[in-house]
Amino acid sequence: MRLRTLAFVLAAIVGAAVFARLGVWQIDRLHQRQALNATIRARLVAAPVPVESLTGPPASLRFRRAVVHGTPSYNGEALLVQRTMNGSPGVYLLTPVRDARGDTATLVVRGWVYAPDGATIDRSRWHEGDSLTVDGWLDTLPATGRPDTIAGHPDALRRLDRATLERHAGVPLRAVYLWATGPKPAGPAAAAPARFTLPELDDGPHRSYAVQWFAFAAIALVGAGIVVRNDRRPGGARAASAPRAPDVHPSGGADGRTE
């Protein structure tokens, strides 16, 4: 086996090993994703409980079903802007709901409403009364420390930030917030924010990525095998690619014809 062929084969084997390891890594990621989905799914199917009864680190409360009951602070409400639904522009209503003690509040994403410019609405139209009871699922409230609001509209946020929301609400907020899934607001559907649905869970792209990496490994090994086979032929690769010499016949020229 020539040195060049040997170097190619070694490189192919190393490449195949790397590709196979990346495929195994994607399979591990798939199993991790499936385990996480199982945990999330178990939380989402559980009966909702009062948010005040939930304790523990905020990360441990993600996707827990909860009920928020209290007094909505419409004056401290903010908007999460530039949110689309079925291709239509709109905003999410971010409403602090004070509990019975009144010293803390839970941020509730009450729903989506249509906004032609994706940023401004008539807020009074979307009030739901002086007392609010909603259920849904929890997520951690980001504390980025980087306000991202629309110029001239401090209550119009492009992304959630706990400190910004607390300043606008005028009350401390819990470290988790609620995506409201029910019950549907009373009154005509056109005058009520659209509630959310439970998050959909899937396995992500890990399985297809693993198949791709294993395919690359197989291609590298098959290619190395072809190169070795060609190299072992008589004369090696040069013989396989060399032009065929013309036949010479005693009775004629090189092509067998008489002069």
C-alpha cells in the first residue's frame, strides 16, 4: 500500500470515528430531551395548585400548573410587543396580580390581542374586572438587567426583564410568571384576550442529526475501502487510469488494417 493511500485511509478512519462519536452524542442529547419532556409532561398534566403554595428554586417550578387569584393591577400592566398569532400582529398583556396580602404580585401573561402596529392598543378595552382568577403554567421570569423597551413607551417591552417590570408595576414580582390558559374571559370573544395553550413537546432535531453523522462515518469508511481496493489492483491506480495501448497485428498497422 502506497504512503498516500495509507494516509488517506488513516484520515478516513479518524474522520469516521469522529463522526460516529458525534452521532452517539446526538443520541445522548435525544435521550436527555426525552427525559426532560417526560418531566415537563408530568407537570403539565397535574392539577393546578395555588401559586402561593409552590416553593423551591424558580427553575424547579417551570411548567408547573398553577392558579393565580387576586387583584389585577391594570395601571402597572405592560405589553410584550411584536407578537404574532396566525400571521396577525399583536401584543401580549403582562398584568401583575396582587395576592391577598398585597405586598407581592405574580406576573400573568393574560393573552394575546390584535394590534395593527404590533405595539399599541386601547388597554381599557381588555380589562377583566377587579378580581382575576386564571390558571396556566409557570416559567421563570428573566432578570437580564438589560431593559429593551420601545422609545417613548417604557411599558412596551420587546423581551421580559424582571427589574423593568417591577419598576413599572410598583410592586415586587415573584420569580416565576404564569401563562394563562384558562378560563376563557367572560364576554364576547372579540373583546377578550386570546388565552394560550399548553406548550407542545417534541424530540427536536437530534435523531435526524445522529443519522447524518452516522451516514458521514459510513461514507468515510466505504470511501477508504474503495481506495484500498483500487490500490491493490495490478499497477495500482495508475494502471487503472492509464490509456490502453493499440493492438498491433503482423498483417497490418496498429489498428489491424493493411497498408
